[in-house]
Amino acid sequence: MPSLLRHLLRPLSLAGVITVLVVGLSFGVQRSGAGSSLLLLGAFLLLFAVHGWVGLPTRLRAVVAVLQALLAVALIALQPRTGTAPVLLVVLVAQLAEHWPPRFVLVVALLANLAEYAVLRHSGFTQPLLVVLLYGGFQAFAALTAHYARSTALARDELARVNADLLATRALLADSARDAERLRLARELHDVAGHKLTAMRLNLRALAADPVLAGREGLQTAEQLSGELLADIRQVVQSMRDDRGLDLDTALHALAAPFPRPRLQLRIAEGVRVTDPRTAETVLRLVQEALTNAARHGEADNVWLTMSEEDSRLRIDIRDDGQRAERIREGNGISGMRERLADVQGQLELARTEQGGMHLIARLPA
């Protein structure tokens, strides 16, 4: 599970693992109950790793958090004199602050500290409240540190998303401006140069019909060249009027460029053209949300996007190599995709790849 390993190698997670291991070393100093304590500590460490797995459902993650709190309290009861077991609650609260809203973290921390107070008082500590308040201060500090770290990461991701949105929109606007300028030049050539060349050719024909000038080779050559030039201009105008569609390739690569992960692997089939700016914007928003979901919820390294035509409609296949739960829950992002596609008479299908990643299939008018 690369997502689990990636989570454990993050600085905050790695610090938590090292802290738990050091607490285990302190249990070894006290020989009484060391075996059972180390067994419970191993279970705590395992749940610590599982809690950060991105593919874990929310309800199961909550159960894991509660079990961690119970194990920490049990270890405090088994090793009351060691004085290091309450550190596990500091690690737990910091971990919860990374994944849960403050209200949930506060409830779990209060219940765990009440249980800690009861255990310490039952064990004969003269000032259990002082110990609980002391470690509670460490918990608050750890929770705030983790919370602000998470807020900073979310703000950074949002800034990257907005920057990518601006880059992709700028690419589309530049392409639209080029199309508009090309169409303007085509009209000018057709209306001005084409009109004057037609008039010149008619005059040359009239001169060639004059008995005085008839048979002159230079006049016939000029009339022939004017006809060829008029045909060339018409061909140029036609090629400039040919709508090649908006440059989605450049826009989509600009959209994915600010994200360090996942990498976008894009393939657009030959003949696929999107001429409607509204459809192009829908495609951009669809891909943008897919990239965000792959990074935030699937921790994917790669996203494969294929665009093709199917029954005169545009088909977009998006797959990633992340890890998703067996049952895909549709959040605000997926709902937003459906709404955008519905506005352009499009449809969205969700599936799971064999490797556990997300597979999106969108169909909309070309």
C-alpha cells in the first residue's frame, strides 16, 4: 500500500512513530507487565498506521481512533509509574487533528483525559489532576501544530488549484483570440482582396475581348495570373475559416502543471475537436476535479486521460492509480461534476479500476 507508506514517511507521522517506539523502550525498563504493555503498544502503533490510510472509510477511521484512545488509557493503567504512557495521548490528539474537525478531536481528548485522571487517581497518585493538566497542555500544543499544518497544506493545494485554473483559462482565451483574429483576417482577404481581384480579372477579360488588344500574350498571361491568384486567396481564406477547435491539449497540460502529483498522462484521439467554449470549460472543470480527487482522496501518482469520439459525442475516460474504498461515496466534487455535465446534456459514470483507483467516464456533446 504505497499510500500507507507515504503517510508514515510524512514528518509528523514519522515523529509520532518514533515517539511511540521510545515509549515502548521506557516500558522495557519496568519489567513488571512489560510483555502485555508492549503487546498493547504494538496494537496502538498498528492502529496509528491504519488510521492514516487514505482508503479507510470514515466510520471505520472513527472506530480506529476510539480504539487508539482505549489502548492508550489501558497502557496508562498498566504502566502508571513509568510516566511515559500519557505521551501516547499527545500523539493520538495530534493525529486526530490532522484528519478530523476540532469538535471531534475535543470530545475524544476530553473523554481520554477523564479516563486518564480516573486511572491515575486509582493508582495512588497524589496529584493526578496536575499530571492530566500537564499532558493536556502538550496535547493542545500538538493539536494546534497539526491543525495549522493541515490548514497550510489545504491552502497550498487550493492556491495550486486556482493557479492551474488561471493557466488553463489563459490558454483557452489565447487560443480563442487567435481563432478570432484568424477569422477576421479571412474576412478581410475575402471581402477586400478577393473583391478587387475579381474586378481586375473582369477588366482584363474585357480588354482581351477588344479587337485592338486581342491576341496580346502579356494580356492573356495577366488574366491567367489574376485567376490563379484569386483561386489561391480563396483557398487561403477557406483554410483560415476551417475550425480546428480549441487547443485542449495545451490547456489541460497547463491545468496539471502546478500539481507535483499526480502526473497527467493525456491522449486525445485524432479528429477530436471541441469548438464550443462552454463545452471546453466543462472539460477543464471535470479534469480539474478529477486531479484534485486523485491527489486528495486517492493519493494517486498518475492520472490517465483519454478523449475520443463515440456516436458523435465526446467521451472522456479518466483513471488513476490511487486507492479507493470498495464503495465509492459521492461528495461535493462528484456532485459538481454531474451538475456541470447536466448543464451541457452530458452524463457521468463512476467505476473502480482493478487496482483500486477511480475510473470516470464522461459523455457530452462534441
